[in-house]
Amino acid sequence: MTTEPTFSPALGELAAALAKAQATIEGAKEDAVNPFFKSKYADLASVWAACKKSLTANGLSIVQTVENGGDRAYLVTMLLHTSGQWIRSFMPIMVTKQDPQSFGSAITYCRRYALAAMVGVCPADDD
């Protein structure tokens, strides 16, 4: 999508803060149900709940935006640190139907996976 850099020139402070945050990040509770597959999964709220406190306590934040990449939309996820250091990823948003509901659902799906991948959240059984 882009030839722009995906991380800031220096990453030392961000890397140290992320290492500390990951030591306390919990697994995301699989508390949502997919009726089509009859399975449980960790929804976006569960992924956020698993990492928000740890990220904030270590000067880290997440920003997720949607950008136009010409023929496709992309979710841009940025991990930011109070030092100004950052990491960014781009994820294509694939929509099965061309309507607002499908687009919103696809964005939420991408946000959940991109956030979990960026900060290291894994699903956890809530049994």
C-alpha cells in the first residue's frame, strides 16, 4: 500500500515499554459467540480489555484509522509511545458485500486482529 516507513527511526524506549506491558497483558476472554461456526471467540472489546491497562501504564497507546489505498481501503494501526516513537501496520479491509454494515463489520474484524497482533494479545479460555 505504501512505501512510507512502518516504524520510527528509534525504537528503544517503545520496545522497553512494550516488553513491560506484555509482561502484564492478559489473554482475551472468548466471550462472544459465532452462530455460523457455533464457536466462541474474543471480540474487539475483550482484546481491548486484555491490554488497555498494561499499555496505558507503560506510556503506550493505539490509534486505528481507515485509509484509502486507491482500489482498496486499509486499516492502519499505530502503536505510539510517549517518547514519540511508533510502529505502524497496514491491513487490507476485505468486504464481502458492498454495504455499510459489511464494511463496518470488516473494519471491526480487522481492528481486533491488528490490535492483538500489534501488542501480543492471545485468546484465553474463560472456563
